[in-house]
Amino acid sequence: MSDIGHNSGEPQTGGVAADRLRSIVERVERLDQERKALGNDIKDVYTEAKSAGFDVPVIRKLIQIRAKDAAEVEEQEQILDLYRRALGM
Amino acid sequence: MSDIGHNSGEPQTGGVAADRLRSIVERVERLDQERKALGNDIKDVYTEAKSAGFDVPVIRKLIQIRAKDAAEVEEQEQILDLYRRALGM
Amino acid sequence: MSDIGHNSGEPQTGGVAADRLRSIVERVERLDQERKALGNDIKDVYTEAKSAGFDVPVIRKLIQIRAKDAAEVEEQEQILDLYRRALGM
Amino acid sequence: MSDIGHNSGEPQTGGVAADRLRSIVERVERLDQERKALGNDIKDVYTEAKSAGFDVPVIRKLIQIRAKDAAEVEEQEQILDLYRRALGM
DNA sequence: CGGCCGTCTAAGGATC
DNA sequence: GATCCTTAGACGGCCG
């Protein structure tokens, strides 16, 4: 038998599992809307940059490099932390 | 001569174009952080869904289909418009 | 050390890796030429269609829709398969 | 009245215009299939290149540069031809 | 870690 | 003929 979710004894229609599913779907859709909105905001900033005469792909590359650098700094700190714990500090 | 942005007469370092560029980069990075945070929130919801015994890929597909249906209504209207123009209406 | 391809011990110039690279580039360029030629052939057909009095954008849309319909049949089968697996069938 | 193609006096169904349209659609679809097949072939070559340890985006860039150079050579020859005709040669 | 999805770039078409 | 825009292909990130 294939029930929805874990509540094996619950009715499949109008039950708590259905409510739970609805909640999940709605929350994801809501979050995804906000996420898309931020994507549009970013696009707007790039449009503004282009209007100001900047080279947008170059700026994208620049931000990408900055993000990578930040990630590597993070990685270095994690390694440092590993060493510190290895040394009991 | 390769200047930054439109301000051809401005100094390349410390000028207004550099400030403008800095503003653009910082705004994009800020928005992108928020965007990534929302991505994590969505991931959390799916993790919760999985814990509740739901089939996550199926839920993803469900949400995808709901979004696509909305998009196709738009598309149909565009096609209808194309045909109307082809027929001189 | 930055070598070409996997052949860490090979000389960088005149080695087998260079030959391999040359082969790849030439094959891609050859295939791309044929691809561009087909694009021109398609363009010719549309030119003929226009000469015959047909509405080319509408024909393009028609072909696009036919392709999309075929793709959606595939997609539906994939979704069905997903659901079947989700239900353990 | 909106007829298909130029043959204003022909019947709209089963007429020569419908046959002509069908011919056009089928030829375009056929050519497009071959075009897509070549795209897949190219993709296969790149997959092979990747397996051999090459950096695929770099190879793409390389081919792009070569294509541009070829185009410029072509352009130079056209200009040369223009000059030759201008000089009656 | 290999494939898949969404996003970004770039090529091609429609429009003026 | 040039420009803008839309769409197909390539790249990066995410899931399985």
C-alpha cells in the first residue's frame, strides 16, 4: 500500500499529510518567488551598469573572482581550525 | 583609450566611475547573498519534506508543472496574437 | 606543472597530445562547417517559402510547435515513469 | 478572404498550396534534424576531449579565434577583389 | 562525481 | 541595413 507521507493510518484525502504537503508546496513556491524577484533585481543592477557604460560580462567575472577568493579564505580558515584542533588549541 | 564607464574625462582611479562600479558590485553581491539564502531555505523545506516521508523529486516535479502551466497560458496568447497578425486582424 | 592533456611525461610540443588536440580541433571545425551549411539550406527553403507567398514567421512557429509537441510526449512519459517509480511499480 | 500562398483560386484543402507547405515543412524539419545531429557529434568530440584531459572551454575559445581569423582573411580577399575590379584587373 | 537544471551569453530573426 | 529581441547553446551549481 502506498500512503502519503508517514501517517500510514490517516485518510489520504483531507488528512494531515495532505495539509502538510500543501504547506510544503506553498512555502517552496513562496520562497522561489522571492528568489526570482532577487534575480530580477540583480538583472536590473546590471542593466543600470550597462547604461552607465560598464562592460557587464567583465563585472560578472570580477564578482565571480571575488566570490572564489572569499571561498578560499573560508577554506584556509577551516584548515587553520583543523590544525588548531589537531594541536589541541 | 580605455576609460571606465562613460566619464571619459574622469581620472580612472578614485574617480566617480570607480565609486559607481563599487556600488554596483556591492549591490549585486548583497542581492546574491540573499538569493543564496533563499536557496538554502528551499533546501531546508525539502529536507523537512523528506523527513516527513514525502517523495522529494515528485514534489519538485509537481511544483515545476504548476509553474510551467502558468507560463504556457502566456505562450498560447502570444501564438494567438501571431496568427491574428498573420491574418491581418 | 601545466601539461597538455593527460600525458604528463610527453614533450609539450610535437607530442602525441598536440596531435590529439589538432585532431579534435579539425573535427569540430569540419562538423561546424557542415552545420553552418545546413543552416544556409534551411534559410534557402524559407526564402523559397516567402517567394511562394507563405508567411514565414508563422511557418517557423508551426515547426516550433510540432517539435515541442514531440518533446512533450517524451516528457509526459518521463513524468509517468517518475510517478510509477515513486509508487514502487 | 485569407488563402494559403499565392494560389488565390485554389481550394484550401488538398490543393497545391497545401502540398507546397507540407513540402517546405518537411524539408526544414529534415534539415534541422541533420543540424541537431551534427551538434551532437560536436558535443561528442568535446566529451572525448574532456576525457583526454583537455580544457574544453579553452578549446572552444581557440576555435572561435581561428574562425574569426579565417573570416578576416576572407574579408581581406574580398577587399582585394574589390580593388582589383576597381583597377580593371 | 556524474548528470540535470537554471542562468548567462551569443547567434539569428523581426522590425523599422 | 542596423538595432533590438528572442531563442538555442554553453557554463556553473545542485541533486542523486
